[in-house]
Amino acid sequence: MGFGLGLMLNLSAITVAPVAHAQDSAEACGAMAAGDCRIAGLRAQFGLGVAQNKPAALALFEAACDLGDPLACTEAGVAHASGNGTRIDRDTARTFYIRGCKPSRKALCRDHGLSYLDPKSPVQNLQKGITILSQACVVGSVSACEGVAQIHASGAGGRPPLIGKIDAIRFYQQACGLGSSEACMSGAALVSTSPALSLFSHTKASMLSLACQQHFLDAACVQLSNGD
């Protein structure tokens, strides 16, 4: 968590040079180091101390990514996925996510997402945090999967209640498969909260089976034997 909360520090120390909309992103950073260029992108994206300029922010993220900053690659991916400073292009977003959120960087990617959930951060942004945590989950971060599941299960994710629960079950199932017995039990319990979720009975049984057979949780084994 500590690294994640430190990702957005020193925003005021970086100035943002004007970036032409059509400028090659490789030139956007100028003499800035990759990390400073990413921070300049954040300032431009959120309008922190400079005029908000989302296309300029994207150019800075892409340039910082090319300079080797994995967090900038993820930022560019989020921008392309959400149409933030550009049109929505999920294929391009995926190419940036692959460069930023790799299995070898799953903890870094998780902390990047968590940094957007920090209420003290000047760039707190729940949806952006969820998006990045979801990518961290995809590449194997158990805690990222659990975090997104908890957000959706609580109704804080901004989705209709039933859809939020379905999303939560999906992320609990992912965390369960990655080895979290707690996620197995939480996901199974969530399925039981509404008759509308009965379509996920097989998913519930699968999670209980993992909790029983791989983690030897008596509570899971009892539920399976009772057909709960």
C-alpha cells in the first residue's frame, strides 16, 4: 500500500509544456524523465495547476511509456479504454495494458490502482482505480481481485445492485482460483444473498469445492455435503 499511495506525490513540482494534439508522443516528454513525464500527464489530465488538457495528458503518458515507465503505459491504457482524451479503442488499450500490467508487475499494478482509492490523493478516482485493479487481477494479483470484488459487493462501484453483485462474484471467483480461501467463501456467500443469483449456483459450488478440497475449510465441506 505504501508504494501505491506514493505514486501521486510531488505533482506540483512538474511543469507541463504545451503539447500539440497531433504531436508525436515520442517528443512529448522533452527533457523530462519518464516518471516526471507521467506526473506531468496526470497534472494535465486532472487540471492540477495547469489548464486541463486530456489529449496532451495522453501524449505524455504514451511518451513516458515509451521511455520505460510501466505506470504510464497503464495510464495510457485506461485513457484509450475510457475515451479520456481520445476515442475509445479497446484494442489499443489492451496493448498498453500488456506493457504496463504484466504478471511480473502485478503488485506494482495493484498499488497503482489502490493509489486512486486514497481519499487524500489529489487525483482520487474510483472508476480509474477499479479499472487498474481489474487489470492487476487479470495478471494474478489476489488482493486486487478481492479489492474489486469488495467494492462491487458493497455497492460502491456505481453499478446497479444486482449487476454489482454479479461483478463481485466474478472477481471473488478469480481470487478463489488464485488461492484465496477467504474469496471462495465470500463469493459463495454472496451467491446465497439473492434468489436472482441462483444462476451462479454452479459457481458457488465450484468455489466451495476449492475451499474444501484445497484449503480444507470445514465450513465449505459442510456446505457442500448439505447441498447448500
